[in-house]
Amino acid sequence: MNQQEKDKSADGDPRTDITSMDDKELHDYLHSMSKKERRELAARLRLVKPKRRKDYKQRITDHQRLQLVYELKSRGFDGSEKEVDLLLRGGSIPSGAGLRIFYRNQRLQEDDQWRNLY
């Protein structure tokens, strides 16, 4: 292995830079890994998670927000800012009996969370 293929990671662990390899070198490298190296690579790959879109939040007017809070309170929830924020970010609140409440198309909707499993 060439010295330029070695790359130091943030924790000082030497790792191979596979981006500079051609197909044959990459194939040979991957097929010559020891069991321990394959296990470590698999563990590192499991740590890689897709980036979440942090700015996703439905935009609603103050009037729509008041309607949402009123609707939540009428269904027995406390209509707190935390609940409203969760719903606007695409989350859902369990409402009992396997049902969940979510906010879609400016409406509070209730749905069976297991519906798509059968």
C-alpha cells in the first residue's frame, strides 16, 4: 500500500483513502481485508446516517395555529407549543386504540398507524 493512500482520520486512526483507487485496486483491497477490518468497516458504515432536512416545518398563519390548538384541546390534548411544533414538523401524536393524530393539508387528521402493514 502506498504512503499517499494512507489518510489520518480525526481520531488519529490510519484509514485507506479508497477515492483515489481505480476499480481493480479497490476490488483487490476490499477482497484482501481481514475479518477484523471488514467488521470495523461495517461498523463505520452503520454509523453513517442520511442527513435530515432540519428546516422542514409547515408554515401556517396565526389564525390556523389558533384553530389547530383549539382542535387539539377539543380532542383532549393540552394544545401546547410542543405538540403543535411536533405536528407541524410532520410528526404524529398517539391518540389511543392504535390511532395517531397528524396535521396534513391544513387539517388535523386521525389515522390507524398500522394501516399500511395489512
